[in-house]
Amino acid sequence: MKRTQLSQLAVLSAVAAHGGFRGAARELGIAPSAVSHAVASLEASLGVRLLARTTRSVAATEEGRQLLERLRPALDDIAHALERAAEARERPAGNLRITAPRFVADLILAPRLGDFLGRYPDIVLEIADEDGFTDIVQGGYDAGIRLGESLEADMIAVKVGPDLTSAVVAAPSYFERFPAPCHPRDLAAHRCIRRRFSNGTIYRWEFEKDGEEITVSVNGPLILGEDRPIIKAALGGAGLAYVFESRVSEYVASGRLVGVLEDWCAPYAGPYLYYPSRRLMRPALRAFIDFFRHGR
């Protein structure tokens, strides 16, 4: 491989990521014409078209896509090596990309991010809130956070949050029209506020009592995607909601919401941070793990 091709490959990757030459130029700090020239030179040297260009967009050809898929791990390793070299000083530094579900970003991470960034001012932290399980290698993340039951065997996992408990709640006005359920199977006769994840699936409510586990596909006239509107709808009497207990404890204490099926809402393992076992631990990631694991 010619030395110039390495930089051209980096330019190609940036163009594909941004879907255009101008976005890649801004990221790389060079002129759009230089980006276009680098890609054209690479295509000429390889004898294959790597990008399909129109007046409105730029996208990888099939050959370009295959090349980028093979190229991405190598470019990630180079980027990590450069960042580790830059971090070889007293304080962790560099970009740190984490993917986490919305409830983790909101409940566990967000309240403490000010303290974390104050302790590590040279870290640039990006958190992508995504509900589905994310391939962190494919997505270019340093690590991900998910519940323990979602983790894959080839990942190193570190617990970074407390155990969680869910709650089934509704407004008092709802129970003026419907009797309180005594067993999860009673939910079939209730108007439940359902949740659709970002991957398109509808969440099935999960219960456990004395070792017995039950999963219920509830029905109801309302489908939402996040806790906040679900709780607001429940406060308005729209139906039963299944949410994290910590989200509604104040409403239950004040009587604005009423909890049911408490004996079926057993605690379960909280969130874990995971990262590939083959990847060296970066100082910035180590700082993030230590901060949230030890609660310091």
C-alpha cells in the first residue's frame, strides 16, 4: 500500500460517514475540493468506483461499502492508538463515545455528568441514547451500557448502576372505572399504556414472584416511546403504566398515582457498561467506569 492511500482511506471513511464532501471537509479541516481529489485519486489507483455521486447526495457503492466494512476496525484501532498516545499524561483526555438506553442516560448518567466533566475537563463525552442493543464495534463506540440480561458473552461487563424495580401505576380516577388487578393475568381486562422501543418492538410487561416469571403482552389504546409522556398520560387517567419505580415514587407518595401488583414487581439487575474484551482500556474509559461504578 502506498503511504498516500492511508490518508485517502481516512478521507473516504469520513465522506461515507457524513454522506457528502462538505461534512467530511469540516471534520478533517480541509477544503471540499481536497476531499474530492483524495477520493478520486484513490478510485483511480484501485481502478474501481467507491462512491456513487449525485447532485444531492454521495453514497458508497457496493465495492466501497465492502472496503469500508473491512477498513473500519483498522481505522478505529489507529484512532484509539493516537488517542492513547495523546492521553499519556497525568489526566485522561480525548473523545469518549458511549451508547446507553434513554432511561440510563436520564436516571443514572445525566445527574452526575457535571461532576464527571468537572473532574476530567480534557474528556469530550458523547452519549447516544438508544434503546436497542448496539454493536459498539460497528457503531464506533468506546463502550455501551445495557441491562445485564442483554449482554453478549464476548464483552467485558462492569456494573455501573443500582438494581432496578418497576412499578405498575394509574391515577385514582382510573380505578374509579376499573378494579385494581391482583394478578398479572388480570391485565388482559385493563387499558394499558404500551411502550414502543426505537427498534419498533412493543414492550411486554415482565413480572416475578417467588421464582415464578410471567411476561404479559398488554393491550390498550395508547402507545408511547418514553417514560415522561407515559407518566403524564397515567396522571391524566389514560390507563395503567409500567415504569421505573423511582420515576413515580413521589406521585405515589402524594396520592396522584396508585401502585398495584407490587408483590409481582421484584428488583432486577441494573445497568452494566460493556466493551470488547480484545480492546485495550483507554484512560478516558477507565475514568468513566471508575467514576460511575464507585459513585465518586
